[in-house]
Amino acid sequence: MLTAHSVDQVRHAEAALMARLPEGELMQRAVAGLTSECVRLLGRVYGARVLVVAGSGDNGGDALYAAARLARRGAAVEAVLLDEARAHAGGLATLRAAGGRVSAAGQWRLGRFAANGAGADLVLDGVVGIGGHGGLRPAAAAVFEQIPSDSVVVAVDLPSGVDADTGEVSGPAVHADVTVTFGTYKPGLLISPGAEHVGDLRFVDIGLAPYLEGAPVLEAFEPADVEALLPMPSAESNKYRRGVVGIAAGSPRYPGAAVLATGSALRSGVGAVRFVGEPEVCDGVLARYPEVLIGDGRVQAWVVGPGIGPDRADRVATALAAEVPVLVDADGLAAVKPLDRSHPTLLTPHAGEASRLLGEPWTVEEIEAHRLAAVRELADRFGCTVLLKGSTTLIADPGRATGGATDGATGRAAIRVNRTGVPALATAGSGDVLAGLAGGLLAAGLHPLDAASAAAYLHGQAALDVLRAHPGRQLIAGDLVDALTAARPAGPAAESH
């Protein structure tokens, strides 16, 4: 499991570790890792042009020390200081001793960087670290506006202008090509809109893990986490032991939603899918999937809402009255009120549906700008697990009935983020596929938080598999159903932090 921690958790862990290390040792661990990534990106360091944009504090110090190491290997380095009086003294002295040039932000111009007027091969963003709030100040923004698009921008710990705890971006912010983060991941690196500024995310282990107190604020599934949860039949299995999921979806106006949700549910690993809907919709489902059971009967979970139309509150009420887990999606969300169910419930809104559920002041724009706060508000207000779809999919559980991490500072349930999503998933019917898949995992016995997390992972991985197999192809929802089996992860997990 990949984990991310809050700024407060990181600060306390750094203080505890530094108390056990020689002075400056922790910073030099970060600098060594940052320098290594810069060398990898440059390929040939000698003669490379490196620009450092350095603010005050340790983030600027990391950048200055790394630039000094590059200068000693033959790079032409210039540091632009946003506040000369507050620049990191040790890093600045080391860079000057290594032959680096130093300029004040007010006097610096890109054309003076090299004798031939060329730009920088690599730019280090050391403006602000994890304690920064708000957008770039005018002086920093003016420097980054001059940097050519072909320069590789490396953010130190996180892109300046991105809130480390939330991913919120409230003004100008650095768009990095690579972000090198230290000690643990920060939530803002994984949540949009901040995640869209990160580029390629690289992790440097500085020995912080044993000193991080409390549970992580954010988690992300990796392949082994999904593999461990997926239902696998045994010799004693039958369709009821494997789970039967009921699908109440589709309408004469939106018959395709029924087909897509049913198809993905069949691919989820359940023993059977039972479909309930209008006769003509049932005929369409059976024509595509003759394995499906039609009509009411025994199920272990319900999926209700995809394509049912706006006036079918009766279907939602019937599903929620059942003593089994229920997933409510799409049109079904219009009939949802704050819940008091003894059985698990999973809501899967996109930003527009979330806005209608929450009401003022939660506009679509507010939800997209404050995704972490929005998913927490939804889970708390409606008393159930919520999967908020969008540029980054977030899953929040108000209580973690199966155990797990909570934020030690607030008691709030940790949030999960999915890292396999791609923009191509913003296509008609994609949400129907996700709903059927997650519903099938609910029927197989997974807790809603795990069902939603695994489904989001597999949904995104299926899209990636299609796009890799067919470069340039326009993804459609039907492709996802066909790719879901191949999307099941295999092999060892990546290292977790």
C-alpha cells in the first residue's frame, strides 16, 4: 500500500529523526537522492545548464546543495534567489564554493544565463516546501514564466504553489516534469488539481518511516493489494458462495447502461448476475449476456441507478430496503438522502452529482478545486462510503467497519486515492462499467471501501491496457468490459512507503 502523510506528521517525524542524527545529515540524505534523480534526467552532467529557483528555508537549501553537487561535476549552475537575505546560508555558500553563479530575482533574465543566450537544461524548483500556502508570489511566478517549455523542471518535495495536505491550487503554481519527494508521499501530490502539476513522481527514502506517528491520511492501492482482495473460486464454490449481484439499471431511453453494468459485473468474479428492468431492456441484456438471471431473487448485493432515468426513486428505495450491501450510481443518486442503514452502502457520484447531493456552496467548481474536503463531507453527511469520480478518484469511508487506518489527529477515516485513472475514461458509459464492477465485488463479500478501491484500480488499469494495445484509439466503455479480465494484477507489488 502506498501511503501519504500530513505536513504535521512529517514535521514531527523529521524532528524525531534529526534528534538522532548529526546536524545536517537528514538534509544531505534528501540532497543525495535529489542529485541522483537530476543526474538520471540529465544523462551527461558536464556542460549541462542548471537553473535553481530558490526560496528561503530548507526547500531552497535542498535545491542549492543539489545544484552545488552538479556544479562540482561540471554543470553550469545559476541560482535565482527570491529573497537574498533569507536564502539558506549553508546551501548558498556551498554553491558559490562549487563555482555556481547567483542572481537576485529582480535582476535575473533568462537570456543572461549562458554566453550564447541558451536556456536551462534542468530547472530546480526550490521555492517553497510542504509548509507553503497559496500560489506563487509575483517574483517567483515571473521567473517561471521565462523558462522555456523544453527545460526539464524538477520540483523539490512538491511543486511550489500546491498545498501539500490537500492538493488545492489557489494561484499560480509550478508545472513540474518530475517531482522528487522525500520520506513519505504527501496527499497533495496524489490529489487533483495538485496532482496535475507533479509530472513523474519519484520517491527518496530518508529513513523517516519509523518516526511517522499516526495512520496515513491517504492510501493508494498497488497491484498486490488488489490481488489479495479479488475473489477466487475454490473447489467448493457455487454461484451463491461466489456471490450474486443484482443489477437494477437501464431504461428504454438508456438501454446501454444496463448492458455495460451487467457486463462488468459478470467480469468481477461473482457467481451470477441477476438483472431487473423493463422487458425490452431485459431482452437487450439477454441478447448480449445469456448467462444473466432475469427477475427478482436472491442476491448478495444490489447495484441501482445507471441509466434508470430521473424519476425512478421507487427502484432506489426498493434496493435500499434490502438487507444486503447496495451501490447507488448515476440517476439513482437523485433519490438518495442521508442514510441510516445497518448494511453497507456505496455512492459513486461524479462532481456534478456530488454538487447536487451537497447543495450550496458546493458547486462543481468548488468540488473539483477541493476534492479531499468534498469526499469527506459526502461520506460524513450521508453516513456511507463514497467514491468521488473525476480527475483523481477518491474513496472515503466514515467508519472503516473492517478496521484500518484513521487519521490519528482527527479520528477521521483515511481516504483512498486511485492512481490508475486516465483522461480517456471521461467517456459515456465508463461510470456504468465501474458501478457493475464495484457491485460485483460487494456481492463477493468485500467491504465497500475495498470494493470501491479495487474496482477503481481495475477500471483504470483496463483503460491503460486498451490504450497501450491500441495507441491512438478512442476508448469506449465497451472496451473496458472486454479488458477487465486482463486488468487483474499479477506479479510482486511495488515497494510501499
